[in-house]
Amino acid sequence: FFFFILYLFIFFYTITIIIIIIIIIIILLFAHSNRLAPFALNLTTPEWTDRFCSDVLRSHSPCCPRSPRSAHSSRFSFSPCRPLSPICPSSPDFPSSPYLLTPTVTKTPACAHGEGCPWMMGMLGGGLSCVVSVADLCQSVVLHTGMLLGAEGTSLALVRKDCDGKRNLEVLTPLTALGCVNEETLYSQAHRELVKGLMGCVLATSSPVNLRDASEDPRFILDSDQASKISAVLCVPIKNHRREMVGVVVMINKINSYDGSVSVFTSVDEKVLFNHMDVFGMILDNIQLYESSRQEAKRSQALLEMAQVLSKEHHSFGILLSKMAATIMPFTHAQYCTIFIPTFLSLFQICFSRIIHLECEELGSSCQIYRRERDIIDVDPSYALQSLMAVKTLNISKVSDDSRQSLVCCPVTNEQSENVIAVCQLMNKRCRDSGELEAFNRYDERLLEDLAVYCGLALQYVQAVKITEERKASIEVTREVLAYHISATEQEIEALQEATIPSAESLHLFDFHFSGFGLQEDLTTQAAVRMFLDLHLVQDFSIDYKSLCQWVLTVRRGYRNNVPYHNWNHALSTAQSMFAMLMATGQLQVSKCNIFTRLEILALMVSTLSHDLDHRGVNNSYIERTHQPLSQLYGHSSLENHHYNLCVFILNNTGNPILSGLSTEQHRTVLHMIKRAILATDLSVYMQRRKDFFSLLKKKRVNWKSEPQRDLLRSMLMTASDLSAVTKPWSEHKKITKLVAMEFFAQGDKEKEEFKIKPLDIMNRENSTRLPCMQVEYIDDICYPLYKVCNYLLTKVDFYVQNRAGQYGPKLMSQYLFSKWRYTI
């Protein structure tokens, strides 16, 4: 059930994410389509495109003033003068400006098509179908804008946020020399670091930087080689439609197309670059949204697969971790996955005692995961140790002259103790297309963090399985000990087996005034055996006689001798009452039709003898309020469920197979009836069901072929047998009542001491003088209505009580007891 709920949660979580992403894309596209919609609704798409381009051309042409209509025809609402915020305002149009350029108003056409640039329109009109990643899009935009502005070199970086919310730049397009096959011949690592510094300034201020000569800017210290390579610089922020900064683009050294000399970037160049970056920001938003949805789909699939692995039974923690790690390797394209298992030698001394190492081998479009046996000395644990000590994810990408290494580490914590129990490490991410190594991105980190969470769950699962197995073994040992001590000895079994069982007449088993409280201990077990013999259950169900004797003796041992009333004598009296009713009616024969089958009679006799096994002398309410294990185990009818389970335990115990002669179906049926019968002795259940029983008889709709009605009758007869003490002679009844009161008052004393509350009147020792009155109320409300209906239903059943006053039917007996209790009052 837990894993089913987990599957449902992951499934609905995935569907919700995808729906939200689709809605956002539709809203964005709808908003953009509204902005692109032609104002002349009668124009077709080609006509509108031509009108749009011509309007933009006229609006940016120095010979054509900007008309109100053309101002609204543009795809983008760019102002002709873009406000920039350089540190020192200056412009290349003024000789006094040493190095910073300020954009000025210009009417020069941008990109030869104004804002209707074919590249921009192509991207907006479906050119993204050829773009497979954000890196490809960045490469396309820097190449186009770089060639458009005549830049010698370009670079582009996107803004990323780390776990702490700090903004950083991730260079997606490093400093590239346009038109040069090998950019290493133009720019060195020092040049790249300088460009990163320029981008950092723009990121910090969100303002553009336009330098005529970078060597003259005091903020940047250039050596002679850098000064000779980098002169004019144009660096502008990239913003999305929400005006949030999402990246930075840099243009280096504008090349004059006539003589090849380096010139400065003008305000027109700035506007062209800004226009393109605005389009790029909007497109980047959609691309990132699509990429995010794709990655979330991959992540959801990985979570489902890990959940499936976790749901299966695993006896080894190492195998479970290996399968889960192998699940995410194809998604992250990692070449190696290593799980480090730490050992805490002391508070400040930690080492890894064991590793689980997996390798991924690419096989075309698929991959094969292998688990390699590696020694701890063969693997560098330094980064895993850093991640363990910091208890956070570590993402590292190292580039050297001859190699590149990328890895990401994540600690696995135990949610209960919050201790680090392992460290997961992915290493060497390979590009799917080129096969080259690349850095792990944030999505890879999230997948690894998900793996860490599932590894923590896996550990708890394995520990839970181990604890469960240990407890199962402990329960089996306890069962063996219980079976040994509850089972009768061989001497007791032989004595009962060889004893001459007295007749039912001599034991008064047919009389309703029978009481097991006055019999010798040996005679009580012989009386139980006699009832099974006279009901012909031994012959009908091929019950081994020795097994019957051992079962009766074991049931007797299952009752506690220190409980005043709910003990073996009460169980025997209950069984005798059921036996007397069955025998007095020819086994409940009404109108020459047997109500109960032989199997039902067997279930009733087993139930009456076992219905109070291991009774503790307290009721269900006390057990629930004291939060005893029985209440935690069963929840409701705790005692009755315990009696039934102990009954089944004894029946299944070695030497007690009195049900071995039954078929599988009969065995299942009789156990079901025994459970229903024992649970019916809960007075709260009786009070609920007796309304149906009384109503059934009142309406005269009895149909004994109906199993529900027979089940209801069995339940009522179980209660009638359980409460049969009220049908005993006055002297016996008074003695039993005192035993019940002793048990109830003992529970009331416990409630006063433990809960500091006043117990119920019937359990309050201070109300002992009201015992006769309470007993009359008990008989009047609980017992008498049941016996009255049973007497009406089973006309051949007579609840006779033999005493000095003569014979009494059930109604007369109740009235007799009333008079006796009232006399006592």
C-alpha cells in the first residue's frame, strides 16, 4: 500500500508539472502572438509581414519620420534611445570621451531590416525546430549578432542561481574568434578571464558597458598581450520579458569592413544588439521552459524506476544501492557512479570502509551498467569526504591542458538520525552527440539528490526488513516457549485419556443449574470431553481421542488462575449451557428441521470453551485507556480478538489437531464461525446486534436457510451461554455475582490509582452496598430480554433451574431472582 501511494504521488506530481508548463507556454505564446498580430485584420500573413518590415524600415530610416502608425507596427516596443547606465557617461561621438560610450539617438537602419530582422522573425516563426539545446541557441545568436556587428570575437554567458540563491555566470559560448578555425590562435586563457570580469561588472550593475579602448579603463589591468588583442568592447545584459536579467553577451573589437582596422561600437550597434538580445531573452525563456519540462519528465521517470526498485524485496543493502544508482546513470550520462560507505572512527576521524562502484558502457543508443569490484585505495575519496563534512552537494568541473574531469557528490542522510550514511558520486558526464566530457548541470544534481533520498529510504527499508525478520524469529521463539509451557504434560494427557469419563447425567450436564465452580479439577476436563462425546463430534469429524484430551487440557492451561471470574470454570459453565440447549432441543431441531449443521455445532463448542482464553480480569475500555499492546494490535474488541487468536494458536499447536479431519474448505469455514462466535461475546457487539435479532423474530421473518440469520442466532446463543450465570440457583448465582464484583472492583481500584478518576458505579467499591440493585438492573436490561426471545423462538428449550423452591421456567426464574435480590436490598 505504501509503494502504491508513492507511485500515485509521483504520477500526479509529474502530470501536474507538465500541465503547469503547458499552460505557461500557451500563455506566453498567446501574449506574443497578440503583440505580433497585425492591426489591419484584413491583411494576410505575407502581406502583414511585408507591411511590418516596410514600416520598420521607414521608422528607422533617416529620411522617413516616425509616424504614429509605424510606431505601433513594430514587433517590439523599443524606444529609439535605449537608456544605459555606464559608470562614467561618455560617447564616441564626442572627442572628450576617453573610453566609455553612451548610446545616442540614431535613425540608422538596424540589421538591414530594422527590427524585422529575418533571423529574429525566423526564430519566432518556427526556426527553433532546428535548435536542440540552449547551447545551440546561444551559439546561433552570438554568431549572427557577431557577424552583424562585425565583431572579431564574441562570448555569451547565462545567469545561474546556486543553492543559496546567489547569481553566477555560466559561460555557454566561450570567447570565440569569428571566422577563425582555431580560436586558440587569437585568445588565451587570460583573455577569457578578462571577458569574464567584464561580464561580472554587467551582472553586478545590470547596465551595459561600451569601451572604446579596454586598456584605458582603470578597472581592468591588461598586459601588453591582452591590450594588443582586446580594444573595443561592447557588453550588454540579456533580459527576458519580465525584465529579469538572464545573461550577458560580449562583443570584442569591431572590424572595419574596408580596411580591417578596429573601430568602436556605436549607439546603433548597441541598439541592434539590444533588440536581438530582447528577442533572444524571450526565446531563451521558452527554450528553458521546454528544457525544464523535458528534464522534469526525465526526473519523474527516474523517480518511478527507483520507486519500483525500492518496492521489490532485497536482502542486501549493497545490491539495492547498486540497482538504484544504475537507474539514474543513463539519465545523467555519467560514466562512473561510486557510493562511499563511511565509518566514523571518532568525532573528528572519518574514513570510507567500503565502496560500490558502477561503470556505464555506451552501446549505441543504449548503455550497459556494470558493477566493478574496486578497492577503496583505487578511488579518490577527497571530494566525497568534502561533501560528507559539509553535508551538501558538491559540483566540480576541472579543465586542464590534456584532460577534463567533471563530478558531482551528494551526501545520503538518515532522516531519523540525520547522520550521513553514504556519499553518492557521479563522474565524467559525456555529451550524447559528441561523446566529449562536460559539466554536470543542476538537473543532474537534482537527480543525484533524489537518489540520495531514495538511498536513505532504501537503508530504512533494509533496516526495517532486518528488524522484521529478527522480530519474526523472536516471535517464533516466543511461540515455541508458549507452546511448551501451555501444553499439558504427558502424565496429564495419559491420566485423562485412561480415565473413565462419567456420564452426562451424573455430571448434571443436561441441567441448567450446573456450575463448574464446584467441581474438582479432574472432573472439569472430563466433563468437557463428555460433551464432545455425547454430541458425536469425535465420531463425525474423526477426532483423535488423545488429541481431544490434550486440547482440553491445553485450553484449561490457557486461562489465568488469578482471575476471580473469567477463568476455566466460567468457560466450562458457558460450554455446558450451550451443550444443554443443543441437547434439550435435539441439537436445535425445530419443526423437524435441523437449524445448525454438524460443523456449526463443532464451532460453537470450540468457541464456548475458548471464548475467554487468557482473560486479564479487566475489560476492553481499561485496556484501551492504558494503551496496552492488545489495544495497539487489534484496535477494537481487543480481548475477544486475543481470545480468538490464542484459540487458533492452540488448535495449530503440535498435539492438538482436533480439526485435522476437516477438508480445507471446512477448516476455513469453521475458523470463520469460531471467530464470529467469540467476537459476539463482546457485550458492545451484542447490544448492536440484538436489535436485529429481536426485530427479526417480531416480524416473524425467520428463514434458517439464510446464513446471515443463522450467524445472528449463533451469536445470540453465545451471549446466552456466556451470561447463563443468572439462570443458576439463588445460592450459586449469589456466589458468582460476588466473584464478578470482586473482579470489577479490582479494576475500579486500578483506575482510581492510575487515572485519578472515579470509576463506573458497577466498578466502584464504594457502591458495594448497591450491588443488589445494580444486579437487578443488569438482569432486567441485558439478560431477561434475550432469554425471553430465546424461549419464544426455541419452544423446546426450557431453562429449568432446580432448587428447593421447585422448577422455574426462564420468565419465572428471572422473577424469582428479582424477588431474591429485592429481598437482599
